[in-house]
Amino acid sequence: KQIDRIKIHLKQVDLAVLAFKGAIDENVYFRSLAQDAAVSQELYHFLVNQAVRPFLVAFAREYASRLDLTHWQRPYCPICGRFSDLSRLSGDEEGRHLVCIHCQSMWEYERLACPHCGNKEPEKLDYLSTEEYPGWQIHICQRCQGYVKTVDSRQAFINLSVLDEFDTLMLDIIARKKGYLNERIGPILN
């Protein structure tokens, strides 16, 4: 029933604005749309994100090849501006990349730094791991209580280009049960 209401409501919405707001992940906008349509904000937001995602991925692939990201050390995507809640460790000691689950861009980031608060104190940075998810870690910051889901490519091959928020949902649940937060993740847990 909610999807039917969303279909009807979409006929009254400027689709260009909807696509733009979906690309930048504008929560206030989706809250308003969901209230107007009398549906779940999470469902409305999720459906728009899934519809916009293939276009963002195609745009990111094309645009990223034109950028020099060697000095981009920010916690948000250089293509779509979304904050990353996913990272990948490579084989060398320095190799860490943040990954945008929205447009699938990837960029280098300091291995021992919290993307949430910038903390670089090694004694305040740690990680959690579980036997159920080999190759996955939850990098945590004891200063801000933030976390980043991390795949260690030395332990497991995981195709990050096909992941979405559902694939790592259990890691979010584990982190939250331990008291860690990630206020920037998408609408699924919020």
C-alpha cells in the first residue's frame, strides 16, 4: 500500500529535484515528502536512493577518472559528497581507502584516523571483529564513539562495488549494541 501511495505521490513531485535530493541524501526533504504521501520516510528515501544510484555510479566512474585524488584526505566522497561509513584495508601498512556506498567511489584515507572526528591517537582507536563475518572489522573511535565498517582485503575478497547498506547491516547492529554510533549512515537504521 505504501509503494502505491508513493507512486501516486511521485506524479506531483518535480523529478529533477527528487533526483538531486536523492543524490545528496537530503533527509529533511524526504521527511516532508513522506509526510505528504503518508508513508514511511525510510521506504520513500530507500526507493529514491535505489532509483538514483545507477546514474550516480555511472557519473562517478566517468567523473572520477578526471580527478587527481592523491591529496583528498576528507571523510566524504569527492564525487557525491556523502560521508563514508565503509573502508577497505589493502596489503601494505599504509593502505586504507574510504568507499562511498552510494556512488561506489573510493579514495585514500589515513589508516590511523577516525573519519568522524579526525582523532589520530592510537590508544583511542581500535577495532571489533567477529567470526561470523571473516575479513570484516568495525573500526571504532573511543573519543567520539563513531565507527566505520572495514573489509580487510588481506583476509577476504569482497566486491565493494556491489555492496549496499543491507549487506553490512549486521555490522551496524553489532557496533550499536556495543555503544558506537554512526550518525551519517543512510536511512535504514535511522
